[in-house]
Amino acid sequence: MRELKSRVVRFCRDRGVDLIGFAPVERWDEADEVPPDFRPRALWPPAKTVIVLGLEMLLPIVETTPSVVHMELYKTANAELDQLAYDLARHLNRLGHASFFFPRDGYGSMRALRENNRAAFAHVPAAKYAGLGTIGASHNLLTAEFGPRVRFVSVFTSAEIPPDPMMGKELCIKCQACAKCCPKKAIRMRADRVVGDYDDQACLEMAEELVAQRCFPCGICTKVCPIGNDRTLYPQSGIMKKYLKETEALSGNSDDPEYKAWTHLRKYGVARGKKEGTGSRK
Ligand code: SF4
Ligand code: SF4
């Protein structure tokens, strides 16, 4: 099965996948963090391995959130991930390994989320069990490559593929930037653990406001996280101070020159009128 693993990695890399990890389905049972009905074997009993694929969300675009350019990047990444997962599942089927995939977004509308704010399967723990990173205070999966600026999709297969080791060291440094910058104060740091308390209703409220303006999703907690080697590619001195002062600076002067490039992009293509439409969340 080592050969199959190399073939899968090559197939994905040739199609532009940024991150790929392999998790045996037993990891869900060993960790016992995800309720039994939401584990891969409950969703599709033949599953032996979950292959998690990740695509980068480009930092300079994430920094403009909430904006139409960020919304389009999010939609493009999600569509691309679903296509990649669909292609990989069919590739594995052709090799004789029955496969299934769970799409990137498991929500039909904001109303569906309001009624039941949970997906049938969560990619964040899947990515953790596949060795791609650790869960930070913000409940996002932090990766060494892109911090939380990455989207995931999961392919289940009946093939037993050698797993990747889970990451031993926490990547979150508990800097509190996500909690301080969240416009809805939905993240609260915990002294006794890395993963913070998360108010999903407050985050959903933000999502509903942004859907109404046609510039969903929020993602401010992914923008401000200092983790990720993408920050080396896009170096910016004093950036954490800039993030932390943004709300105050813009409430004093909405044309503050330091934030001009971001605020320019937020002004165009965004509805300011009454609520409309559907969407999904972080
Ligand atoms: S997506 Fe926005 S509202 Fe939700 S937790 Fe992150 S910063 Fe807060
Ligand atoms: S912003 Fe700081 S506290 Fe929040 S997830 Fe990233 S490293 Fe952890």
C-alpha cells in the first residue's frame, strides 16, 4: 500500500493540492472527541482511511475580509476542493479501491445552520488526525505552512493506506489575537487548554450579516493568526499591531491611509441594503 500512497500523493500534487495527509479511521475512536455518528465509519462503513486535502487561502486576500474578493477566493477554494475530492475518489475507484468523499461545505443555507449549527462531518478534526496540524484557540486547524489560512476536504477510501503521524507539538501560541479581533467576541481563551471556548451562535450571527451584504465569510480569526510560513512569503513589519488596532483606527477614520488598500476593496461589490440569500459558514 506504500505504492498506492505514492500514487495518490502524485495524483494530488499534479493537480495543485497544497497539503495532503492520511488518517486511519481508528483515530476517531482513539481520540473520542467526535460523537460516534459523525465518524467516518458511521457515515460510510467500508472506510479504512481518510485522505485530507488542503488548499491555501492567500494571505493578502484574506486580509481584505469582509470583501467580495475574499468571498470569491473562498468560493473558488471550496469548488476546487470538491472537484479534487471527486477526481481522487473516482481515481481510487478505477484502481479498485471503493471511495467516497464528503464535500467541503455541508450546509444548504443560513436557515439550515440556524436550525442545526453542525455539519454531518467535520474536516478540522480529520485534518488533525491526518497529521496536517493542530487545533488552535480559534477552533481553526493551524498548519505549519499556512496557519489557519487553508481549506480542507476529505476523501474516504476502503484502502488501508499507511497513515501520517499526528503532530506532537501544539502550533497555537495562545497569542489571543483571534479572541481580541473577533468582531462578535465569539472566542474566549482558556487558561487550562489551547482550544478556546467558542460561541457558535455569535459567529453565525456574523455570518448572517455578511451573507446579507454578499461578502461572506468573516475569517478575521484566520487573517490575524501569526502562525504559518506564508507570512515569510508575504512579510509585513508591524502587522500584528496593525491587526489589533484596525477596528479602533477605522472607527476614528474610515479612510485611515494605513488600511486604505483593504478598505478600498471592502467598498465595492458589497450590498448595503436589506437581508437576502443563502450561504454557509466558516
Ligand atoms: S469567523 Fe469571525 S465571527 Fe466567527 S469566530 Fe472567527 S472572527 Fe469571530
Ligand atoms: S491567533 Fe493566536 S491564539 Fe488564536 S489560534 Fe492563532 S496562535 Fe492561537
